[in-house]
Amino acid sequence: MNTNAHPESNIPLTEVTYFILLSLAPGPKHGYAIMKDVSYMSKARVALSTGTLYGALPRLLEQGWIMRSEAPKARHPGRGRKLYALTETGRSVLLAEVKRLDSLVAAAQQRALGETA
């Protein structure tokens, strides 16, 4: 995948990638919060296992779509908790995918449902 090109060249996204990026759109989250948020947004249709999530995160970091930081120690005593956040590139790719999905829905409404766009 060419992550240095226009965001549109990186779509369509897999459903897992789409929901991970969408989960991070409002702000940084740790892994467990991402898993819970994806389940909530998909109405439990997409249930990320820890293996799936922690397999996807390194790829998204490498692509530059997300970044990782440590949560403040005072908030999470003991072992440092990793937070993940969207980068500007990640947000651009997510918005390109949302635009693509919007156009699919508009075409379906116009053709299949007989509505005008």
C-alpha cells in the first residue's frame, strides 16, 4: 500500500482498519477502549480480538496513520498504558473512505430505492 500518495489511493479500507481509525477520530484511546468502541459502533457485529487489534496496530503505525504515546502515570499507576491516536494522514485516509462510502450509499438510494440524490 502506498501511504505517501493521495489518501484515495489507500481505499477501500478493510472493515477492521476502518473501525479502528473511526474509533480514534474523537481522540486517543488505549487498546481495550478501541476494542470496546469498535464493538459499540458496529452494534457488536465486529468484535476485535486482541490478536486482530494488536496485529493491526503495528501496520497502522508503520503506515503513519496512527501514532503511539504513553498515558500519564498518575492516571494509570504501575505499568505504562499505550495510547493510540490518529495522525493527519490517518484522518485524511479515514475521510476519503467515508466519502467513498457516502457515494456508495447515494448510488444505492438513487438506484435500488428509487430516491433522488
